[in-house]
Amino acid sequence: MSAISRRDVLRAGAAGSVLVAASSAVASPLDGPRMLPLDMDKGAFAAAVKELRAIVGDEWVFADEESTISYRKSFIPDVHGQHIPSGAVAPASVEQVQAILRVANKYRLPMWPVSTGKNMGYGCATPASTGQMILDLKRMNRILDFDAELGTILVEPGVTYQDIHDYIEAHDLPFWIDVPTVGPIVSMVGNTLERGVGYTPYGDHFFMQCGMEVVLADGTILKTGMGSVKDSNTWQAFKWGYGPYLDGIFTQSNFGVVTKLGMWLMPRPPVYKPFVVRYPDVGDVAKATDTIRPFRMNNLIPNGVLMMGALYQLAMFKRRTDIFAGDGPIPLDVLQAEAKRNGLGMWNTYFALYGTDEIIAATEKIVRAAFEASGGEVLTDAEMNGNPWFEHHKTLMRGGMTLEEIGLVRWRGLGGAIAFAPVAPAKGGETLGQTALATEIMNKYGFDYAPAYAIGGRELHHIIFLMYDKGSDEEALRADACMKEMIERFGEKGWCAYRSAVSTMDLIAGQYGEANRQVNALLKQALDPNHIIAPGKQGIA
């Protein structure tokens, strides 16, 4: 691939974005003060851009409107232009990251680090506030180490799950990766730092992370855990190291730029058997939750269980107009009929068993009896017979590659989506309450409620995708208002989000209390006194 075409590919800052033609001409700074960082004039910005070009080369700095189109693309509503970057710079090494941060400190130029910029539903590559420059780490895309005995891997931010999958296949290694929803285009580093989850027994990505390299705002390189020991050979083998455990403060934060990350991979099991349990009614979500919880707590079901609502499932492969042409939320009877036509229940619970034939046969009897007693219909590969929704989840639960859930953003009009992920105890009453409240609020604003629940050991993540037509300013404003009301009313009940779109970070941070915010502010001031790394991320200025 030529340098120019490689550049084009790396510039694609969001899934589905149109690649912008490369230009050999030196780009001029963005026009218009609203594109620049707060309190920064054009002269200072131009000087900073000149120094950045000297570090990475002209072709890897994007500082005009045309070349930053892909970085501005996002699925979340932004009618008032509050999340527009001033430009982007793409380093190829840790040394270049250090040099870029020196320039950022000199000019007080805020940098918004991204790995691949595919954080769908949460803002993709766009920053928390207009004027920040994207620190695009996609060129740092090396698999640095793979220990085939321990099943550990060390990667840079630009390495995608597809890259790791291909490496495992090419070297015939007996391991699986655990992927988020759109794994092929997503960075392992980026998803882990956002504390994302997957669908195998290794689905808690941060729990499986082991060791980081972090460039601090002043250019200092910190290696966490065992990585700071001279000639250490256990950096990816032992998480905790000595003294305070630091890795956690670099997740969902703006305290440093993570340039390397270690991860444990799951040994490939001898046998894998996926299941779906269909429930016919909306209220069945409580029975499903209470059935799943003990099996997750005692690890008889070892992977993160997904309870997928019918509308979320249908939106993967269909557009809204395929199902309902009217205004307002789709009527329940229409949704139930469409779900039945496609071999779906109103709730579809996906889990898998892993091990040997003997272990799976013994466990299946216990699990099947419990689900059937709760009114669920337990089905396997044989009964589902190629059903596309079952095949999708079967792929995810063995760490396979799929992009099918990108279909959600095409649900209405020109497409758009913003995600909300409140957490709660894994109890049936909690799911009933959350389902009722989300339905009420989303229907009030004229949107369809597309739910999914992910059940961990003792907690559940309620994954709500608010799908709207981004081509309509009126609808985008309505979606923004709906999301903010949902966050506020869920928060009043103690159901706060564990993850946030860039447009709602400050709102959610406020729900975690003043003491939490003060401690974060102290850490920020100590590690980044000029506040040049991602100001506003997770509500940390």
C-alpha cells in the first residue's frame, strides 16, 4: 500500500465515514474561531501545527476542514457543534507521542487521544469539547509480543481485534480473543480503557488486562505493574506489581496516553455449545434475570449473558420502515408479530457452555431445567437452523468477527445513535423497573425502545441504543433531550451509567458525587497541570 493510500485509510475516524482524498499540499489551519481551542488564536495554532508537522511529517497532520471530515463524523447528536476537533495528528511511535505532548504543553493545545475512533454510540473520535486536536494513535499498530505458553499479548493502540484474530489464525495458536460488538474495527487498547465488555468467559476486558505503558503529560514513560522492574519477564503475567495499583486510574480518564497494553487470552476449549432462551412477553425479563444470576455467580454459565430485546435484534438487520410506517413508537403487537416471524422472542437470552462433552452434558441438564421452569424456551444450533440472530451471537460468544450490529445506526432516516449504559444489581425487580422507565421516557419523545441487558456476576448493564435520524435537526435535538432526561431520572433511582457518550460525560460525572470529582481533579492537576490531555473526558477538566 502506498504512503498516500495508507494515510487515507488511517484517516477514517468513524465507522462508515467517507475517505477523504489525500493532498500533497501543506494544509492551512482551520478557519473560524469556534474550531480552535478556547483562548487560542490562529497564530498560536498555526505555530503549533508547524511544530507538529516537524515531528510526524506534513502528511500526518490534518489541520484544515477538508482533511478532518472523517474525524468529525459521529452517530451522536451534535446540532450545536460542541464536539468538533480543530485537527488531528497521527504519531507512529512513543517518542513522537512524547514530542507531541511537549508541543501541546508549550501552546496549551488540548489533545484528544483515540485508538481507532470507532467508539460507536459514544462519539467515535469526536472530543468532549470543540477545539481539541485528535491524537490519532492508529499508526501505532504493532503486536509487540505474544507468549504462546501463557496466552498473553502486548499490543499498541492501533491494533484491532481483527489484527489479533488474524495473527492467531496465521500462527495456529490455541487461543480465542474476546471481542466487543464490532470487534474487527475496534482497538483492543481503546475498548479496554473504556472498560468495555465481550461475550466469552474472558468478557470483562479490564479484568483480563495486565500491564500498561503510559506517556504522562510531561513526557514521562510509566510502565505499570511488573513493567517497571529492570529486565522483568512477568509484565503480562502478574497484574498487581508492588505498591498502589495504578492501571485503573488510566481507564476512562485523561491522566495519560496509553501506548502499550497487555492482555490475557482465553485458551481455546475442546467443546463449545451456544444456546438461546426465548421468552414471549416483555415482563419475562425479570424471570430471565433471576434464573441467570445464580448460574453466573457459581460460574456454571461462565460467559457474560446477553438478554436482547426484540427491537434491538430486529434493528440489526432491518430498517424501521420494513416493520412499521406510522409515527410514534412501534406498537407492541406489531413488534411481537415481527419478532415471531423472524424466530425471535420478546427477550432472547444468549449464553454458552465451554469445556468437554461430559462437562457440557452435565451442566446443560441443570441449566436447561431452570430456564424451562421459568417459562423460557431453550434452543440450540439444531433448532435455530441458521437463524441470523443466533448465528451472530454464536460468533460473538466464541470471539469471532462480526460487524452486523452496525446496522443499528441505520434504523431511522440517515442514521444516528447514542448509547446509555446504566448499571444495577442483577435482580429481576431492577430489570422490570429499568425497562418500564426507559420505555416511558423514550416513548414520550417518540422513539422506539431498543434494549439489551448484559449480566455479569452480580451486576447487569442495561444497554440502551437511542436510534434517531441524524439528518433531521429537530429529531437530533429531541434525541439529545431524551437522553439527558433518561440519565437524570435513572440517576435519581441510583441507576447511573458506567460509560458515557462525549455529550453526556459531565452530566453523569455529577451523579457520582463531589468527593469523587475532587479526587479526580487532584489527580489531574498532579499529572497534567496544563490540562492538555482530553479535558472534559469523564467530566474531568
